[in-house]
Amino acid sequence: MRNLGIMFLLFVSVLTLSSCYPLALVAVGGAAGVGGYQYYQDKGVLEARIYHPYRAVWDATLRALEDLGYAIESAQQEPSAGKVMAKGEDNTPVVVTLEYESDSITKAAIRVGHLGDKDASLAIKEQIQKTLPQ
């Protein structure tokens, strides 16, 4: 067990030193149960892997949007994917798409506004994670 911990630290160190910093963050975040994310500036979409079952992330997404003051306009859920459309107080559109990846991983794509808003998308992602059971 001790060797496994040492190997993990070496792995993260190598990734950090070899300029694979985002990958190192995902590796460390995954070990802690927190999903890594990538923001695509050209699409205005934040994509994240959330290390919780799809159904739990779906419920947490609905609660998180309401907690942040967004009005949910539609919520379409299927067994392995779902899409929530909401509006902010200033009529800013929000789209959260969820996709089942495995029993314990859900992929989320969050877009706020027509061109995308990274800070607002991150706030939604973090609120979803806060709402999930620990």
C-alpha cells in the first residue's frame, strides 16, 4: 500500500514537471472524488467529469441551478443522458447537458450565455459538486 502511494506521488510529480499540469490536476482531483474540467473558449462550453452516478448528478444539477437563482425552463432526462435549459434573472440562457459514462462517472457540459461565460459555468459546476452527497 505504501508503494502505491509513493508511485502515485511520483506519477503526479512527473506530470507536473513535464508540463502536463491539467492532466495532473485531473489525476489528483479524481483521487479526491472531484472531477477535472476543460473550458473550450471557441465553443463557450465547460466540460467536466463528475465522479458520481448519473442520477445523483441530475438531481444535484436541478437543485444547484435553483440555488443559484436560475429558472428552469425545461429538463429532458433519458436513461443515459439529459439536458436542462434555464434562464438567469437577466434572461441569460443556461444549458447543462449530462451524459452517463459509467456507474460512477457523469460527463457534464455547461454553457452560460450565447458566447459562453467561464466564471458562471464554473460557479454552476462547483454548486453541483456542493449539492452532491459526500
